[in-house]
Amino acid sequence: MLRYLPILEWGRRYDRETLTSDMVAAVIVTIMLIPQSLAYALLAGLPPEMGLYASITPLLAYAVFGTSRTLAVGPVAVVSLMTAAAIGNLGLTDPAAIAQAAIMLALLSGLFLLLMGIFRLGVIANFLSHPVIAGFITASGILIAASQIKHILGIGGGGETLPSILSSLARHLGETNLPTVVIGVATTLFLFAVRQRLKLFLLARGVPAKTADILTKAGPVLAIAASTLAVWALSLDGAGVAIVGTIPQGLPPVTLPPLDPELWLQLAGPAVLISIIGFVESVSVAQTLAAKRRQRILPDQELIGLGAANTAAAFTGGYPVTGGFARSVVNFDAGAATPAAGAFTAVGIAVATLALTPLLFYLPKAVLSATIIVAVLSLVDLSILSRAWRYSFADFLAVAATVVLTLGLGVEIGVSAGVGISVLLFLWRTSRPHIAEVGLVEGTEHFRNILRHKVKTFPEILTIRVDESLYFANTRYLEDYILERVAPAKGLKHVILMCSAVNDIDMSALESLEAIDTRLADMGVALHLSEVKGPVMDKLKRTHFLDMLTGEVFLTQFGAIQALTKTDRQDAA
Amino acid sequence: MLRYLPILEWGRRYDRETLTSDMVAAVIVTIMLIPQSLAYALLAGLPPEMGLYASITPLLAYAVFGTSRTLAVGPVAVVSLMTAAAIGNLGLTDPAAIAQAAIMLALLSGLFLLLMGIFRLGVIANFLSHPVIAGFITASGILIAASQIKHILGIGGGGETLPSILSSLARHLGETNLPTVVIGVATTLFLFAVRQRLKLFLLARGVPAKTADILTKAGPVLAIAASTLAVWALSLDGAGVAIVGTIPQGLPPVTLPPLDPELWLQLAGPAVLISIIGFVESVSVAQTLAAKRRQRILPDQELIGLGAANTAAAFTGGYPVTGGFARSVVNFDAGAATPAAGAFTAVGIAVATLALTPLLFYLPKAVLSATIIVAVLSLVDLSILSRAWRYSFADFLAVAATVVLTLGLGVEIGVSAGVGISVLLFLWRTSRPHIAEVGLVEGTEHFRNILRHKVKTFPEILTIRVDESLYFANTRYLEDYILERVAPAKGLKHVILMCSAVNDIDMSALESLEAIDTRLADMGVALHLSEVKGPVMDKLKRTHFLDMLTGEVFLTQFGAIQALTKTDRQDAA
């Protein structure tokens, strides 16, 4: 029971002091989350109120089921981009149908996350390698920034890949609206300046570091207030500046995801991708913050927390959510002590939705886009390419493919290809294992690669060390290696397979070893094994292999050499 | 040049003696191949002449490009079944369109095999594990036998999965034709008897083993002659016995595969599966036979040989072909010495197509089905399930899934699922590596699992041996393991990661090691590595990891313990 409801644990010890900390953090995060919610809804191609709705019940659900004390859940940039891509593929034009599709996507993500959590399959996320995630986030940041340029210019257009976004921008460039550009560019520059200078400025004035940090994060709120006032005062909406317009006032509606099996099928794949990406991002933020306070995150319970949050989003007019990096850091720095801070944030957003939305009528979309651009450009870090290049070609290939395919063919193909390529490269590498011929380091019992060390070898004995588990993909390689090495070797009597790095032998490999044994026997050569690990030996004992083997199994390689050289001396005598 | 044209090598040393051997073998294989070609065309759902055409030019092409001296190429059971399934999915009814699709399938298979050969990608076949192949062949044998029952009963129907075949048989059972059943059942029993008894009978009469073997394989020819005569003499075709009917007389036509991009796309997937299954089967037959005569097979050149054979089939009215097991053994036993035997067989089939097809007019289809059933039931070996069960659960799961899905959902899904499941199980296993805590075996320099051996441990030092390469899928597991183990351990100062079985550290794992190092440092614990392999160390040296590491890298685990216990003693003093 405690496993599934972490609230029972922290709730019991909740006191006035914790309450104060959580309330302060909630106020600060609420102020930050209002513009973000509107902006990410815009990025997802949804009406602004859906961003607000996605910041209310999901936070309450996560507060009950999540294990992170400080994670702030809600709409985030990458997931909003993926939502836009998933819905874009459906080719819908009716705004009501688009909203329904977003709600369905949240429901499917929620159910998938819950299922993964119940079956404790958080391990699935491990198949997204670090370089692939880094490459994907960087490419998504570039795509998101590019997709917002049209709002800064006040022009139409679209596109879900970098080439299509750029060519669409080029086609629509003639429609550029000057007042929009002025507002958009000024806001972007202002936000960059705030981000890069304000903190230093405040620190120099003696403002404490955390306060300076939080004030810096409030830059977008200032930009929104100023630009909204400017548009209202100068009637710039009449001059072609696109504004947010009417946002329905009131609490989130109760929504029922549509019963449309075809839509379910079309959105199932994207929902799985969104869930996994969202989960990986969220858990890594949560773990980083938890480690700073010596707290623990339970990844399988996080799946349940995020699953509940997305399911809640689906039933209250929201769209897919996950834990956000920037807002979680603000929440943490502002002193949030328990998930109750998230619940209070939800109340704050609800109040804003009830009372403040009329004030946002004249808010220019270009300002929201500016906040998105400034936020996502901090995600872009192309140095992952050079770091991967220096480290290993396989990692570089996976990152480069992820970046290029995400930019060129979109987020879904990009991340799927990244995962697929990582797995294929791993299989490829293990299918061509490192095989070393080893000899005795004289005066010791150690055996080392004859190419790297000065070692003693024996003319009648060949010792081969395979640095990989033996499994279906590399058995043929091993067969070929041994048979090609042995065939021309005159006078050879024994082949020892040194298994110190063989962590498993599967059934294909077992059959290959039998084939190698038989073919070596045809050549008058015996096959021996040495240093077989306990679990592998346990498996081999359940087969006839050890009875059929022409040679023996030796506990140590040194023992093998001692026994075989002694026997040969006896044979000669 | 020699690599791509093995004929230049053996052709140069061709002499009269070799010619005689090859001619004898060719005559015997021709007699065996005529009924097989007709039967497998029937199985593939194609007109009988396509089976004959597929046994002419493909054999010539293989003789030029193949590396096996004794492989007999042509239509085979499993590939014919897969052809039927691939074409069945298209929902065609016009016989001309069906033939065109088969020709296209041969072309696509041929091109795919040639590409794989040119890029030396024969290694792809390694991803079909032995148990998956065994399970797939067994399930295919059952499907093929079941699919032929309708011809034995003389009824209609269809189906590509076991349930659909059986329910179709049940629906059509009322149409059963008595003369057909008599012929079909009698032939089946006769062929089983020949297969199981004739050889023993002949051996008892002093007939040499090889001759007895070949005569046994000629059983189907006798059955065909007798049943054709019977149908003709008794006019059984008038009594409802389905006969082969008119087979066009003449050499294979020159066919051009249709230029239909949609058809290409639909058949590309099946063509890849057919190519890989055909290649794996063919190479394993070729290697088995080559090993008996100490000859060599070059798998990458075999791809070219089979690719040429299939391309030839596509341009001369054939359908996908590969090396067959039974006929290759006959070819081998009959003394075939070079691929010229295959070319002579092609001439034999061509002569038969020119002259003998009128004689086959009254051949009952039930007899062809009987030869198929008897041939494929020898492929069925369900013991693979129990062997895999005894050996390992992962292998059993892969075989069982392959068998069940092939029978239940058809050949394409079955074999794809088998490959997919093998790969996933391998990833799953390596994502949860065996991790052992090790201690010193006193009086030696060896370290062993503290759970399996009586060893000495040190209160301030924890040594962990990971029996797997560190890569993206298992890094989180390792992180969790180490942090959970270290957190409650009071007084711990050093963690040594013993890397004797770590064959690679990818970039994700490197980042995880950095994270582990940082978090251990927060707890006042240093991270050390020992027994890092040469290639892994080379990679680590290209990063900042070794500079950042709180601890040291030791060449041997014994050296690590010596150094760390000494330092601690000095600290204490």
C-alpha cells in the first residue's frame, strides 16, 4: 500500500514548517508556470487553456502517487513538440477534433505509464542510451526554436522537420508583420539579457543567490505584463499583432476521451514514445534533485505517478505532461519540501484560470514564442557530437543519426531510429567479439594476449580467450576464427578456450561448440575449456556437451597448461 | 575476380573423370528433382511448369557463382510455403498476376542476396539463432503437411495458419473424393514404407549402402509412374481425381518482372525473410557437406551464388529457390565432384520439360501432395522444445514463440517474432548482469564470489565484479546496485569495480561511472577500478574520466587490495 501511495508516508509527518516552505515554493512556481503553460500549448498547436488545464489536476495526481519531493509536473517543451508531431500526422483541421486527439494522447500515455509501473518495466527506459537522449533533446530544441520563428515574424506556415519549417518560413517571409517583429525580437533580446546578466547584476547588489535565481526566472512574467499592456494601450492587435484572445474562465472541464478505435491505433505508437521520453527526462531530473538532499526516487513508482498525472490530464481537458527541468529546479531552490508544493501550485494555477485569464487577452503570441525560444536554446548542446566522436565511433553514429533524423524526418522517426541504431550497433559489436590468443607470462600464473605481451606459448597447445558471452550472433564468427586458425597449424594437439570473460553460453553457442569439437576431432585436435564461470558451468552440466567433449574442462588456465604439457611429456616418454 | 567467379578455379582442373562423376550424379538428381519441382510449385500455389523452370537456369547460375561443390539448388519446401504466404497476402485471384508476383519475389530475393553478398553482410544471418531456425522449420513442416491434406482428400479450401487450415478442412470435409483418397493415402503409406524399410531391405540383400540410399530416394518416381498409369488406364480423372493436366512443353520463357512499385513495396519484406531463411538453410547444408570432404564454403560468396540463382529464376519464369537438403545429400552421395553436376541437372530438367511433360498429364495432384507430406514430416522435430526447456528458459521462450506464432499466425510473423524475441531476450539478459561481491581466496592472488567460496574480505573495502560489458541497457542497474549496497554500509572507504569480464564501456556507461563516482564521493567513498582490459583502457584514456576518478585504476585486483590496505594502515598510524 505504501509502495503505491507515497503520500501516506510524507503526509503523516507534515507540519506547519513544511507547509510554509511548500506554500512559498508553490507561489513562485505558479508565477513561472502560467506563461509556460500557455506557451507550450501554443507549441503543441492547442488552445492556451489546455496548457493551464494540464497544470492543475496532473499536479494533484502526481502529489499523491509520485516519489520525488520536488519534481514539478506539467506541460514541457519536448513533449509538447512530440504532441504536435503526433497530432499533425492525423491531418486534422477541426480544432475540436485536435483537442480530442490531444486528450486521447494523454490518456494513452497515462495508461501505458501505469501499465509499465504496475509490471515494473521501468527498465525499458534503459534502452534509450545517454547519447541518444542528448542528441534527441538537442535536435528537438533546434526544431522547437525554428518552429517558433513564424510567431516572432507574425507569419503563417508550419512544418515538423527542419527543412520543411525553413522552406515554409521562406515562402511566408513576405507576410512579415512589423509590430510583431518588434515585440518578438525585443522580448527575445530582453529574455536573453535577463537570463545571462540579471543574476550577475543582482548578485553584485548583494541579493542572495537563490533569490537572484528565482527573480531571473521571473523574467518572462515581466515581459508578458509589459507586452500585454503595450498591445492594449497601442491597440496593436488592430495592426496585425496576433494575440492570445479569449481564454475560457473557469475550472477545467471534465472531458471523456473519444471512443474511436482507429484514433487509438494511430496514437498508440506516438503515445509510447512520448511516455518513454517523458519518463526518462522526468526521472533524471528527479534523481538529480533527490541526490542533493539524499532522498530516493523509485523509478517504477515514478511511472505510476506520471501515469496518474497523464490520466488526470486526459479527464480534465489537458494534454501529455511530465516533470520539467527548469521549474523543478525553481521549486527545489524555492524550498519545496514535499509534493504538497505541487498540489498548492495546482491550486494557484486553478485560481489563475478562474480569475486572471481576461488579463491575458492582449498577450501577444510572439512573446510566448520568445519565452519558448529562450528556454529551449538552453537544451541545445551540440558538443555531444564531438564528445561521442572522441569516445567511440558507435556512440557517435547513434548520436549523429538521432540528430540528423530528428531534424530531417521529425521527432518520432528520430528517436526511434536512435534507439534502433544503438541496439543494432551493440548487437553488431558483440557479434564480432574481441578474440585474443594468449600465452603464459613466465614466472606467474597469468595469461596475456600474445600480441600485447611477451609470453611463453607451447607448440602443441593453442589458447584462445574470447572476450564476450557466446550467443547466437557471434557463434559463427567464433567457429570461423577457430577453424581458420587451426586448419593450417601443423603439430597442434590441443585447443583451449579460455572462458574468463564468457558470461553466458546460449543454445546456439552450445551447438556451435559441439560443431567445433567435432570438426577439431576430425583434425586430431582436442578441445578444452578453462576458467568457466559458475553459472555457465551449471548450464553446461545440464547437457550432454561435457560427456561428448573430446578434451577436459579446467578450473584455471594455468592448471590446463600444466596438465596438458605433463600428459604430452608422458606420451613422449 | 576469382572471389566472384569460383567456376574459374574448379573449371581449370576439370577432367574426364570428374565429368563422369558429375554426369552420374546429375542423372540421379534430375530424376528426383522432376517430381519435387512439380510438388513444390503446387505447394507455392503456382502452375507446375514454374517449378520446372525454377530448376533450370538457377542451377546454371549457381554453378558459375556458388562455392559449394555439391549443393543442389532449386525449389524447396519451406521457401515454397513462404512464397505461398507472401503471395496469399496480396489477395490476387488472376493466375497470371500470381505468377508475376512469384517472379517479382524471386527478383527481389535475388537482388537482396546479391547486395548482401557484395557488401559482405552474410553476418546478418547470424541473428537467426539455432533454436529459432529449428522451431521455424518444425512449425513450417507441420503447416506444409497440413496444407497438403486437402489434395489427399480431393477437397477445396485454403488457409495459411494451422487453425485456418484445419477449419477450412472441416468445412470442406463433405466434398471428399473417394478415388483421390485411395490414391493419396496409398501413396503416402507406400512412400513412408519405402523411406523406412526399403533401405534396410536392400542392405540385407547386399546392395551397397549408397546405392540403397539413392534407390530409396527414387520412391516418389515409382509412385508417380504407377499412379499416372492408373489414372490414365481407369480414367479416374473423370471420377473427380484432380490431375496435373497440361504442362506447356518447351524451354523456360524469358520473363520480365512487372514494373509495379506498389508490388515491390508489398513484396520487399517477404523477399528479405525468404532470402535470409533460404540462405541460412542453404549454407548450413553446404557447410555440412563441405566439411565431410574438407572443402570450404565462403558464406559471402554463397550470397552471390544464391542471388544469381534467384535473379535467373526471375527472368526465366521461376520463383524463389535455394539449396535443398535432401537433394544435396543425394547429389553428394551420388558422387558429384563440382558444380558442373548442377549444370548437367539443369540440362536434364530442360530435356524433361521439352519432352516428358505430356507424360505427366494424368499425374494426380494427390500423389504430389503425398511426396510433399512424406518429405516435410522428416523436418518436424518437436524435441527442440524439450531440449531448449532443459537448457535455458530464454532459449525455450524463443523456440516456443517461434513454433506457436508460425503455426498460429503464419510463417512471416513466426520467424520475425522469433528473431525479435531472441534479440530482446539477449538485451534483457545483458541489461540485468550477474554482479558478484568478491573476496580474496587466502594464500592465493585469486578473488572469488563471497557467496560461493570461503574468502577474506576487508571492512573498509567493497569489491564488486560485474560479469558483463557495461552499456546503455545495464548502466542504471549497476548504479542502483552499487548505491543501494554502499548507502547502508558504515565504515566503507573504497569501492573497487573489478572489470575482468567487462569487454566494453560505452558512452552511457562512462557517464554512469562518472555519476557513481560523484555520488560515492558525496558519501566519502572512493571508486577504484581493477583489471581493466587493454581495449577498454584505451577508450577511457581518451576521456577526462581517469583524471576525475576519486580513486585509482589498478592492473590487478590483488594489487588493488595490497595498495588500499597499506594506505589505510598508514592513515591509521
